[in-house]
Amino acid sequence: MKNKKLIEKLISKELDITIGSGKDFTNTFISIIKENSFSKNIKLSGFGTFYRHKTPKRIGRNPKTKESYIIQPRIKINFKPSKKIKEVLN
């Protein structure tokens, strides 16, 4: 999948709904994942788990000027694929 628009088109085609409804479906799914993954893990059986991960404070470097600076800790959403997805990919 190259981008969100392609996913929206494929969903609308697969479910036989309008592209606007496919877009609404995709945006709703993504917003649910974003909102709920900060309070708990979201496990989709047979697909994988979305979970939060806190990155530590670290030193970054501007490649052009070689100037160092501190990157503050952040909370990110990560995805761990299920065994079934890993088998399909490998």
C-alpha cells in the first residue's frame, strides 16, 4: 500500500460502498487506534498489536552542521505483527 487514499479505494471496492464511506471507515479506524493505544494495548487477533512505547532522552546531531542537541523523550505507537502476518510476509 502506497498511501491512505489507495487503502480507502480498496476498502470501498471490497465492501461495495462509496469512496467517501471508505474514507470515513479508514479515518475512524485510525482515530480509534490513536486514541486508545495511549491507555492500553490494542490487539487485533490474527493481525497484530498496537502498543505505546516511550523513547528515552538522547543526543541528536544535525548532519549538515554537525551540531549536537538533545531529543526529549517521546511516546510513540508501535506495531507488533502476529505470527500469521509474519508467516505471510516470510
